Amino acid sequence: MVVKIFKNKKGEETPQKMLFYVITSIFITILCFIIVYFVVYDLRTETMIPKNLERNLFIQRFLNSEDCFAYTDTKIQRIYPYLLDQKKLTQDTLDKCYSINDDKTILSDAEKKLEEKIKISNDGGIAFRLTFIGAGIVPNNVLKTKNWVDGKNSEQETPIRIKVIDDENEINEAKLVVEVQEGP
């Protein structure tokens, strides 16, 4: 017995098959457009840069870098994030905070761009005023970057809960209030 795959003779299509193929091709085309739209939308949202990313990176550097205020245990060479060394809470440390020794650290492209932005003095860049509030800290210890302009409008970030370790290795709760000035 021979099984016929096509019941009609060559070139004879029924109108129902033609209608089926037209509707199916339109449906598949619409489905492809929908899939492409969602893939592109998803990629767009994945690659969006969060608002104030640059200033948040600067603030994280204050809190997590041994070049800034983070406490470093010299015995085990460990840096404790959000645990600040009270001895480092000085204007001198803040001024040196962003000068990285190139032979000590390999900088990524993003870090090099941040370094260039930091080197901008009063003619632009991001300026910070840091206010440390809490037990074990000099009352209202205020530090300012070199490009901070008194009297200019600034935005205050949400206070950050930190811990400060003093000379007797006592850890005290504190808050860091960061104010930011942008641009020239």
C-alpha cells in the first residue's frame, strides 16, 4: 500500500490551506516582532547606568579603601568595609585619599577616569563635605574636599551607618552624612 503525502495533484491547493498559511505566517511574524521587542527592552534595562553612580562610587571609596578611611588590620592585611579608623578621620587623609600610587595599584579604565575627575580642582568635578556624627568621634567632625565651595548649593545623601574603631580598639556606632556639590 502506498501512502499519499499530498492528496491533491501538483499545483492544486485548496483555499482552506492557503488561508491557513496566510494566518500562520502573519501570526509568526507578529510573534517574532514581540520577541525582538522584549529582548531589546531587556538589554536596554540591563545596561542602564543607575542615577548618581559616579558619586556613589566616590562615597564607597571613602568607606572601603585603605587609602581613605577604612580600618586595615596590619597583622592579616585585611580591610574592613564600613569600619573606619578614627586616626584616619583627618583632612590630610581626605586630601591624600585619591592619590593612588600607580606602581602599587593597577587601575582599570573606569578608575583612571575617576582619577582624572578627582584631579579637577575648583573649576568642576564632584565636591564632598563629610560630617561624622557619633560616639568616639570629635563632635561634628567635618571634612571637605579641596574643591568644596562654601555657600554653593549641595545635595545631602542619606546618612550612612558606619562603625569607628578608636585607639583602644573599641568600636563605636556612628553616622556619616555626605553632602555633594556637582559641576563648576
